[in-house]
Amino acid sequence: WSLFSVPEYNLSVEVPTYSTVREMDGEGYQNVWKTWFDPSPVYLSDGKYTTQNWLENLIGTMYVNFYPQIIPSKAGCDMNCLGEHYISVNIFSNSTNQNLDTVIANYRSGWEKGNVAEDVPSTNLQGDVVSKWGMNVWNFEASTPGGTTRGYVLIKGAYIYEVRYSLASNPSESYQIALKVIDSMKFGE
């Protein structure tokens, strides 16, 4: 395992050298772990982010993905069908010193504005405050026609962190390793 860190935002994660070799329609591919930090949120011409965020003051995103080095030419399947894992940590400024209850309410409000419609009720965003990483965090699950996102929201120091993930359940060894990667994250240290 090796350490990937974003020291200016007190964030780190441990990533294994683990990889898998798989096959789709006779074409082999290898999934490997890749980490990077994007300090520049990408905006569209209308001033919105290219990916939806439900909180304000996004600073940047750390990505920790387990993904094919080369995507098979016949891969036309749903997310995680190639055994990949997507983990991202959005970092937001907490310059107004919000507490977790306020952040949860703001997250829910932003999510509902962006998603609630005839086919997506507000009950599709559910969560509970749980203990993880030695602190209280909001463990959430959001379901939309595009899929289900799971994650955590937490506050540490001057930052709000939103951990989002989508993990392939197969092979199970890979899934268990991805959970260990999430558990290895450190915030505010």
C-alpha cells in the first residue's frame, strides 16, 4: 500500500498495488488504482460545475479510482460492469463554521433542487449520522434514474468533505479492498 495525500487540505488515503485482470467478449483488460487531485473545479459556460455538487464553496476533488487501463472495445455496459470502483472526495470551504446538522440540511436542500421530480421523490436521499474515522459523519444513499450514489459528509477543521463512491461488488476480494481504501482515509491530520 502507498499513501496519497493532499496536504494543503489535510486529506490522505492509502492505496494498494492490487490489480485485476479480467476479460470481456474475449478481450482482456486490467483494472488498476489511480489517484489524483483536481484543484480546479471545472465549470460550464453557464457557471455551473460539470458534475453536480449539493454544497457551496467547492475547492477541489480527490479521485481514487480502480479502473481499466484500456477499456474493452465492446464495453457498452452500466457503471461498475467492468469491476471498477469510483471514489471521490469533494472538499468544500467551511468558512462560516457550519455544524453537521446545518451541512446535512444544506446538502438535502441542494440535492432536492437538483433531483426531485415526478420520478424522484425526496425520500430517495436517505442518511443517518454514524461514527466513522473517529468522528460523527452523515452516511447517505441517493437514488436517481441514473443510479445510486453512496457516501459520507463530514466536517473537520476549516473543511467539509463529501466522500462519494460507487463500487463493483464483483469480484468480492476487489470490493473488500475498495472498502479498506475508504476506511484508510484521514481527514484533518
